[in-house]
Amino acid sequence: MRIGELAERTGVSTRLLRYYEEQGLLTPSRDSNGYRTYAEDAVVRVRQIRRLLGAGLNTEVIASALQCARGEEAHLDLCPELARLLHRELTAMDDRIGTLQRRRSALAGYLSAGS
């Protein structure tokens, strides 16, 4: 299928599909005229990418995770290396949440002091 059909079937813009290709997450073949052609399994791959992005992972981590992903829900078969990587991501996310909570408290303090 061509990029437009893949975009239509997945609800992802052609621009994003090209970005996924640039990041090494999606690999089309090329017709003799240079047009991108995607296999049927590209639909599942795009859905996996979207699910992993929705979990807060960046494309670098997703590139590693996709090797262990199966099905449209992107269920992961956790090998030790991927488990370590996801634990690092979770710790970093917890740190960002903590920072946001402290900033929120500070901002709320300014508002309550002004009342």
C-alpha cells in the first residue's frame, strides 16, 4: 500500500509516517518510480508506535521496544535489557512528575498568598 492509504488506515498523517521512517521505526520499500510502498503489517507497526508514544516513550526507546512488541496493543515480551530500559524511563518520568508537583505547589502558594 502507498503512504496515503497507510495514513488513512491508521489515522496518522503522511508527515508523521515519514518521520517514523526517518527515526527507523517504519521501513517501506520503494517502487521503481520512488514511491513508498508498505506491507500489510505496517498498519500494526504504526499502531504499536502510537501506543508506545502514548505511554510516554520517545522514538529512541520505541526503536528498542518494537523488537519485542507484538499485536496492535504493543504487548511487550520483556527481555532483561528492555526491562532495564523501561525501568529507567519510568524513573525519569517519576522525577519529572515530582518536579511538576513542586512547581505546582510553589505556584499555588503564590496564588493563596495573594488572596
